[in-house]
Amino acid sequence: MTDTAAGLSGIEAALKRIPPNGENIRSTTYDYSVKMQTAAKALNMALLVGSEEMAPIIERLAGPMNAFQNDHLGPFAHEHFTPVGFDKGENLEAMLRDGPALITEIDRAFDTTLRFQADFVVQARRDLGLG
């Protein structure tokens, strides 16, 4: 999940960059999506081997992160990127106009990720009998 949090920060930094670079925004968005897929696989494994108390902790992350991907990041990418990269003919101003709303959602997703990591570590330590 640390990679996922870093990926969110990368998207936000790319959106705030002056001058903006559409290809950088596209590539950081793609990198985050790959990291989130990897994290989802790891969380599924944690659900399989974790205690009963671990499941609600993971679910508190899964719902908001799925909503972030499906309701915010996915539509942003679909609107502003072609399947093969940043469309240099795309109106960069339109992408940057939509950027602040995405940044707000990135901040929410980042906070959710940090809370999850703290809760996950505490429960994992309990599951392992370490406190």
C-alpha cells in the first residue's frame, strides 16, 4: 500500500506541475493503476489468511478505493487520454480544469490509505500475537 500512496502523490504532483505535462499526468495515472492492481491482489491474500477482524479493515479501504477508481480517476483518464497515450491534440486546458476536483479526491484517497495502513498494521500484529 505504500506504493499506492506514492502513486497517488505522483498523480497529484503531475497535476500541479507548472508547466503541465499531459504525458506525465497520463503515465503517473497508469502507474498508479498498476500499483493498485498489485495492492488489490495482496489485499485479497490478506483476506484469505487474515483473522476475522481483518476483513472489515480491508473492506473500509476497498470501498473508497474502488469508488475513487470508478468514479473519479477512471472517468478522468477516459475523458483525457487515448488508449495509447496523451492526445497532444487534446485541450490541455480542459484536463487542467478537471484537475482540481481530481486532486480533492486524491487527497481523500490518500487519507483513506494512510488510515488503512495504520489499522492494518495494528490488526496484523494482533493476528501474529505481537500485540
